[in-house]
Amino acid sequence: MSRIAPTFAALKEQKKTALVTFITAGDPGPDETVPLMHAMVAGGADILELGVPFSDPMAEGPVIQRACERALVFGVGIRDCFEYVREFRKTNQTTPVVLMGYANPIERIGQQAFIANSLEAGADGAIVVDYPPEECEEFAAQMRAAGLDLIFLLAPTSTEERIAQVAKVGGGFSYYVSLKGVTGAGNIDTVEVAERLKAIRKHVQLPIGVGFGIRDGATARAVAEVADAVVIGSRIIQEIENAPKGAAPAAVQAFVSGIRSALDA
């Protein structure tokens, strides 16, 4: 079993909403990834998403695209991500880490190698944006057998059939994309999100996290009224971009702490 389900169970006991935070591995530099992971936990993050750099991140807006480009300049790839998780686990054995990215890097090393390396490094699961749930039941089963969760995205345009399929094969939590667009775009409509989550919960028994468009404490708090988790990525990458050299971990910790305070208020 991964660390994700126990984390959600513990937070439910405390009547708290999970805070899921995202960074791109290797951004702004390879040596800062693990310190940034620890900084997010120190700020109050409950689950970490570690983005695997990719040259064509189709779901990402300009902010995370730039993060991928910066990481790729350093040659950071999927095997480096395993190493970052391994290093993180030397001092943190409890916080779930989810690798987030695209099918191409996984297909390059092979699904079995991905599972084996994820397990050995201490990862808890994966979000693969372009793996449709209808086409990877076997991979999801293999992940589950290894104690890893394969987490799927749902969108405002998801059909009832797609929601049912995600309920069938998904693990960990379901990730609801609140906008019809890329990461970091637009303003979130919390009333619409609440309505969609009602429909999704008719099929999906897993916790539901909401991401795309959450940029501040007020928005996070509003989403927390209806979701089990709040997911923030682009806004954290902006903190990294704007921080002076070497100051990104402190900036990110301060930002995440502010979101955590808003959620707990």
C-alpha cells in the first residue's frame, strides 16, 4: 500500500483538507529539487507531485512549460527523478510522492522498469496525463500489485463513461482539472466545481483533489469546502522563478505555509 490512502485517512480524522503541491524536477537547477521538496513539506504540504521534465507537456501552461525547459537544459530526466525521491526518502519516510508527467518517458524505459524504479526509490504513485484509463487497465493493475497508485485526471468535459472508468482503475485519489485549459490559466469557478464534484462522487469513491487555477489562499479555501485536496503547481513555479538565486526553497516554504494557514483557518 502506498502512503496516499493513510495520509488522506489521517487528514479526514483531523477534519483537514489535503494540500498537494507540484514542482518540476530539476528546476531551477538539479541541486535544488530535494531542498524544494523538503521546503514544501515544512510549509505544510501533505502530498508532493514531482514533475518529470518533458519536451512537449501538452497540459501545461507557459509557467510549467518554462520549468520543463529549464530542467531539460540540465539534462534532467526520469531516472534523475527516481534519484531525487531516493534522496528525499533518506530524511522523510512519511510524505507521499507522486511522479507526474507524460507517457513518453515511461514508454522509453518500459512500464516494468518504471514500476520497479518507483518502488525502489520510494515513490507512491504516478499521474500520467496522456494515459487514458480505458487503455491502461493492465498497467494500473501492475501498479496496484506493486503497492503504487495510478492517479487519473478528470475534467469539466469528462463523460459519465470516463468517470466510471476512472473509478474502476484509478488509485490514490482522483484529480479534477477545474478548467477547460492548461495549468495556470483562467480563474476557477468554485460553484461549477462543486456541481461537477457531486456528479463525480456518484461513481468515484476515492478522495478528489482539485487543481488548475488555484493561486491563493482564498481560492484554496473555497475549493476546500467541496474537495478532499487542493492541488497547486503553477503558482509555486512562479515563486521559484521570482526568487533570487538560492532563495527558492525559502520562498516556496513561505508561500505554501500561507496556503496551509488559509486551509486550516
